[in-house]
Amino acid sequence: MCRNIKTLANFEPPATNDEVYDAALQFVRKLSGSTKPSKRNEHAFHHAVEAIATAARELIDALETNQEPRNREVEAAKAKARSALRFA
């Protein structure tokens, strides 16, 4: 599951809140070992996702770098090429 979490820092345009939330959701799913919590654990699950998404957004916004922002299309093409080599 965590293999699906992508780098979100230093992109142009910046990562959206939906992308940050999705990464937090994947992280909580991996930690909890569950893709859908039981009714009893639903509140704790969603609270953890919100807390991690908030912390991740703060981290991404606070990071500073001297490198040029990466282009999403170029990075997606590189990932597709790596995938083709890996699964060919």
C-alpha cells in the first residue's frame, strides 16, 4: 500500500489538499492494517487521517529547497517508463 504514496514536495503546481489527504489515508491504512475501519474504530481512524494530513500539509509548506520545482508530467512519464521496464 505505501508504495502508492508519492512525493508531494517541490512540485509545480504544489500538491493539492486532496493529494495530501490521500497520502495520509494510505499511511493510516498501512498502519492500521485495514482499508475500512469497523464502526467501533471509525472515529479514531478518521481522526488519525485528519491529523496526519494536517501535519503533512504543514511539513510540505514549510520545506525549503534550492532546486527547481519538479514538473508533474515529466515525473509521471519517468514513473511510467520505470514501470514498463519492471513489469515488461
